Amino acid sequence: MELHNGGEIEIGEFIFIFWPVELLNKNNEDYEIFDKFSNIFLFGGDGGGSGFGFNIDSGKFEIISIELIGSGPEDIQIFSNSFMDLLKGNFI
């Protein structure tokens, strides 16, 4: 985080916008993630309405994707098995 606090990267056909550390809790609260999902912690989005985050209940910290507005638990999609897999472009 000292070198890169937030940022944007394109991996394959996807764009990931990583939120700065100081905005992580605020953005999760603003999108009501903590109210709707006890097992999700978002760390960014795609700039087009989807958020990316960790499924903290999985024990593996799978990366999930979910629409930021109007989503429920049934809308959670596993996107990658881990953060390292995400960075390598290994998507599910």
C-alpha cells in the first residue's frame, strides 16, 4: 500500500479499479454491502456498476463480482479462486 494505494489495471477483457485504503470502508458502507452481505468485503469495481471483493466466508477468500446497486445474495458470482489468480487472469 505504500507504493500503490488504489489504481486501475486491465486484465484480459476486464478493467479493475482498486479503491484506495482510506475509501474501502466508506465505499462498502455507501453501497450498503455490510448491511446486505455479512460475508462480502469489496475492494474495487469496474467503473460500470459492478464491484469486486472477497468472499470472506469461503475460507479461501474467493474473489466475487456483484452489481453495486440492487443486488442480493443470489446475485453474487465467484469470479476467481484467489486474489493472486485474479492478478494472473485466472477467472472462473
